[in-house]
Amino acid sequence: MEKRSSFKGSLGFVLAAAGSAVGLGNIWRFPYLAAKDGGGLFLIVYLILAVTFGYTLLTSEIAIGRNTKQSPLTAYKKLSEKFKWVGWLACLVPMIIMPYYCVIGGWVLKYFITFLTGSGVDAASDSFFTGFITNPTESIMATVIFFLLCAIIVIGGVNKGIERASGIIMPTLVIFVIIIAIFSITISNEDNDVTRTGFEGLKILFIPNFDGLTIGKFATIVLDAMGQLFFSLSIAMGIMVAYGSYVSDDSNLGKSINQIEIFDTAIAILAGVMIIPAVYVFQGEEGLAASGPGLMFVSLPKVFAQLGIFGQIIGALFFAMVLFAALTSAVSIMEAVVSSFCDAFKIERKKAVNIDTIITLILSVVVCLGYNVLYFELKLPNGSVGQILDIMDYISNYIFMPIIAFATCILIGYVIKPQFIINEVEKNGSRFSRKGLYVIMIKFIAPVMLAILFLQSFSLFG
């Protein structure tokens, strides 16, 4: 087995981890939740949870990875034989997520090419998105191309692949995000003698809306923010354990974690600045009711189409940015699986990539066919109705991830004890600024919150 690689510097680790965290969850889910849950009120709750709940889980996983120098599949077993099942689950989650994430990545690739070639007006039609995903040949081809881009980066390894790609993609992504955010808050539109401006849309994001606020509604906001943190910080997916295992012992872990947290939160907020004002200007508050594919592939192309040639340029920049975000996240998801195969089965990276390629492509084709040949609808335990992609998303994100996070809290809080993580973070004199908060969160508060979040996935509350 090849010698374990490590990130050459803290910046490489921070960019790679932030790249993992900055994905589709930030871009198409955060703005929707912010608009739905009281704008600035959701933002305040999210920020509080990010520096407490999210920070606790992020620190735990990265510290576990660095201490064990193992991927998720084997790291938990190294800490406790009784918790080795958590490692298997933490490896299974990215294996479930990767196929449908590649399918969505293929959708993004399709829209990027459409805008890049000057056909953005076509993408704004009501039938464009449906026509594409129901065409098995076209959707499968886009999915395979997106996956191959990920595989090329992952097969390059930690330094030549992940670290190098993140060093190029992440700064470019940030530039694109800032350009589009500035554009979004400076536009205006007159519709039926009513003029809406991007700045007014910005108020929806930052000014708290307490209208109709009840204890039940506030609880929903808290649960929504908690759920979003799983997407935003890439926690409970095995990713941060894998990336943590590549961090050298002389790196300042506390500082790096703080930087990842700041970077990811800033991008999540900028995603709201990009999307909420633009959709509000052209579609009003009703347009903000869309999330996921509806927001990304239906609402926003209509916005870009109303801006003429300038909309083509902004649309191309936007989908390039989304493609970069999806790519860095997909690479991290794949790396969690590949590193697990390497560590558990003592095989070389190339062979592990080949095995994961076969699994991912087979399942990706099934997901693509779920919109045409294999289409069906199933009512999920949380009350929503979905098909193959939605089922895989529900199982991974709403069932397995809360279980992994809860088990991690129990492992650290009561088996190996919080001091284990504290010692890891404080290696070489590194500062653990939220040490007391961490202990309280990992032992008491986080497990209770995760148990409630898990039960909520079955619609047992609210």
C-alpha cells in the first residue's frame, strides 16, 4: 500500500475542506430556507448554530481523522471496536450521495454549456429542464462527463489532485460569487407599475421577519438551520474525517477549523445575496418559494433571460460558479469512499478509484433513469413525495447522517472523552478557543438536538 499523503500546507487543507463544504446545499438550499424562515431571523439562528453545533461536529471529525490518520471506514474502529459500525455507515453515506450528486452535477454542466454557447433563452423555457432530465441518453452523458472530471482529480491524489485543484477552483469560485452578488443587488425591474430593486430583496435576507412567529415555527427554523449545517459543513458524511487524516501533526488545527467555518458561512450568505435579490426583482416573493432544482434550473434561468445578452454572460458565470462548487464537493465525497477502500482493503488509489467508478456509474444511471424509464413516486416518512434521487437523498441526509453525528457525540462525550479531541486540537501549542463550549455541546446539547432532528425526519414533530 502506498504511503499516506498529507496536505502540503494549512491553506491547501482549508481550501479543500471549504471546497467540500461549499456545494449545492449552500447555493440552492440556503437562500430558500432564509426566504422561508424569516430572512434575518433564520440567518441569526444559523450563525449561532454554526459557531456552536456545527463547530462541534466539524472539530470532532477533523480531529478524529488527524489523530487516527485513517479514513472514516477504519477511523472509528481504531478509536473503539464497538463503534466500528459508525465507520461503515460513514463510508456508506458518500457512496449513496455520490451517484445522485453526479447526476445533479450533470444538470449543472448542461446549463453551463447552454449559457456558454449563447442559448440561455432556451434554458428559460418551461419545458427545457423537464425535457433534459427525461432524455436518458443526454442526462446520462452529462452525468458521466461530470463524474470523470471528479475521478481525474481524485486519482491525482491529495497533493497533485485535490490540493492543486482546490487551489485553482476555490479562488475562481469566490471571484464569480462576488461578481454575481454585486450584480444581483444592483438590478431593478418594473412590473405592473411596481418597481422592485435588488436592494429591497437584500432586506429579505438580512432583516428579521417576526410575522406570525410561534414557538412551533421557531422550532422549525432551528431544525431547518441544523439540517442546513450538515450540507454546509460536510459533516457526518465521512468527508472531514478523510480530509482530517491528511492534515500534518504540526498544523494549527484550531486555526484551520475557524477558517473553514468563516469561509463556508461567508459563501452561504453570499449565495443568499446572489439569489434572493435577483429572484425577488423579477418574480417577487412568490418566486422565492422554490428550492433545489426548481430554484436553480427553472427560476434563475428565467431571471437571466430577462436581461438579454448581459443575462447570457451572468448566466454563464453563475453556472460556471455552481459547476466549480459542485465539482469540489463531489471530489470530497468521492475521496471519502476512495480513501476508505485504500485503508480498509490495503489497495492502491488507482484500484480504489476504479472500484468506486463502477459503483457510482451504475447507480448514477439508475438515478438518471428514475426520471424516465424507471419513474415512480413514493411518499417518504417526512411527508414529501419523491422518486429514486429523493429516496437516496432522504436515506443519506435525513436518516444516516443524524445517526452518524449522534453516535460520534456519544463516542467522544462518553467513551473516549472530550479531552481526547481537546488534546488533538491543542497539539504544538494550538489554541482551542471554544474548549468549554465544545465539552458542553458534545456531551449534552448536540446529542439532544440530533435526536430531535432525527425524529423530525419522520414528521414526529410539528
